[in-house]
Amino acid sequence: MQKSTIMVRFLDLTLILLMAFLFTADLVVEHEVALPHGSQSGVDAGTSPLTLTIMESAWLLTSENRRVCGGRGITGLDSCLQEHGSARQILITADSGVHVQRLVNVLDACARTSTVCAPVAS
């Protein structure tokens, strides 16, 4: 009788730990975006690429070191890409400390607007 009581307590504790893990774990896939690769046939070779700099809480689109547009969070990125990114390649650079999810959000915006974006190593 004593051994079965200890086993029941052990199983209860294991179940409680499992439920705590399930409540705190982020198991939802929020975004699905294909990473850029392959040929870039739709890009005009005669124009200079735009540079999209991603910071921890903002973004900035520049052309030859001149500000084109910018914003905080991801607000306004879709409209900026639609207006300035058509038929031009956009190189994405990220400041240090930027989370990967932020890069995925930007790549998702590129996919929504059919803009050719390419992350570059910094």
C-alpha cells in the first residue's frame, strides 16, 4: 500500500509538470515564409538595390544612404515595399540584438508584397 501511494504522488507530480510545460511553451507556428534563394530574374540589373535595415523596434529603407521610408515595429512596411520595392532588389541587414522572428516578419512582408528581398550577413 505504501509503494502505490508514492507511485500515485510521483505520477501526479509528473502530470503537473507536463501541464505546466504545455501552458508555458509556445507551440504555435505564427508565420510561414520561404527564405529567398535561386535566380532573381525579376530584378532590374540597372538599378541600385535598396537597403532595409532592421533594428530592435524599427526599420529603415534607404537608397544610396538616403532615407526612403521608415517606421516603428512593422507598421507601414507593406505600403513602403509596395510603393518603392517593385522591380528592385532589397537587401536586408539586421542590427545586433535583433531576434530572428523579426527577420521572419520582414521576409513575410516581402512575400505578401511580392518584393524580392535578400538577407545579407553583417
